Amino acid sequence: MSGEWINWSKDTLRPNGIELENEYNKLGQHLTKKVKIELGPNYKVRFSPSSSARMYAGLEF
């Protein structure tokens, strides 16, 4: 799923690219919460959301 919002052969953002990236980031946040619960407080887990679609669209992130 990672990077599916970009048409790599044309190096452009797909028409629904920002929405696809948003869904990817929501899933990443959800999985990060689950991992934090499983590992407990002794481990630090951090999710870094993707912002490449906004970069391709020329938007601030």
C-alpha cells in the first residue's frame, strides 16, 4: 500500500492520491497504537506519517 498514491512511471500524484495517503496514515496510526499496547511502556514506538502526496500536490504539510 505504501506509495500507491503516486504514479511512479509518470512521477505524478494519482487523482485520489491525498485520500489514499490519508488512509495509509490512519492505518499506520492504528497499528502504532496496537504495537505500543503490546510492547508496554518499556519501549518507545513512533509513527511518522507520510506527507509525499501533499508534496507532489504542492501543498504545505
